[in-house]
Amino acid sequence: MIEKKGITGIILAGGKSSRMGTDKGFLILNEKPFVQYSVDALKPLVLEIIIVSDDSKYDAFGLKRVNDITKNAGPVAGICAGLEASKTEYNLILSCDIPLISSEILQKLINNIDDVSQIIQIESHGKSMPLIAIYKKDVISTFDAFLKNDERRLRVAIKNCISKNIVLEKEQEFSTTNVNTQNELKAIENAYNH
């Protein structure tokens, strides 16, 4: 079992969402910004939380913030920036648009750490979720090589690492819902408040 002191939490909060028209980390659900849900889920499990974003407004959360290394290069660059700032071998990486995420789901990832896997990701609704995942620090070299070759697709980078998926139970899948549009936000608000 990996101890809390061996894990860093990294929240990817980079960038404007084209579909939402605003930075999703600051969207509000039940009077709490989205990014705070990611922070709350990570807090019991990790030594430190790092937010990857060029937006200094995130400094209000009192956490370490690092800028994206390569501008507008998506999650591959964000993950690289977070891993470079991390002091631990294992890193729990979350996007900032999954307000229903829980520590319980993240604990499943930690419980499945082994000696081989470089990336352990949640699988929900039959899809792997590379932004609810544990990344070993040593994937930096692989990811970095892809960025240098202008390959920005996260799934392509992951294919070149040793990864495994942790499949969620049906009743847990709701907690991985990510919000990309105003309609999805309304749907989550309705579900959350009933």
C-alpha cells in the first residue's frame, strides 16, 4: 500500500473551454467552484496538491500552482508540467471538470498500484478516463518526446506507456461525469440537488 506521503495530487485546470465558453474550474455547483471538488477528493489521499494553470486566479485556493510548459498543447503538456513539479513517484491526476468525483474512487486507483503499471486509469461507461488516473513520474520522458514531435493526443502518449484500467461498478460511474456544456452543468445540478 502506497502511503499518502508518496503521492502528489495534480489538477489540470488549464485553459478556456471552447464548448463552455469559460474556465471550467471556476464553474459553480452548490456554491462551490468545480476545482474545489477535485481538491476535496484528493486532499485525504495525497501529500501535496498542485494546480496546473496559467491563470493566477487559482492562487486563491492556497495551493502550489505551476504554468503549462507548452502553451495550448492540451493535457499532455499539462501532465508534463505537473509531473515535473511533483516530488513523488506516484501522482493522482484529475481534470477540473468532474465535480462528482470522490476520494473513494481515487482510493481504488491507489489500491491498484503495482510494480509494472506506469499509468492506472479509471474506466467508466466502457471508456478509459486518462484524467482520473495515477501517473508514475517516469512517464515524463515519453510524454515529453511526443510534445517535441507535436503529438498532443493523450491517448497516443498513453498507448506508449504500460497502463491498466480499473473498471468502476455501475453505481459509481455517475461520479466520473465530466461537464463540457451548460446543459451538462444543468443536468448535474438537478441530479445533485435531488
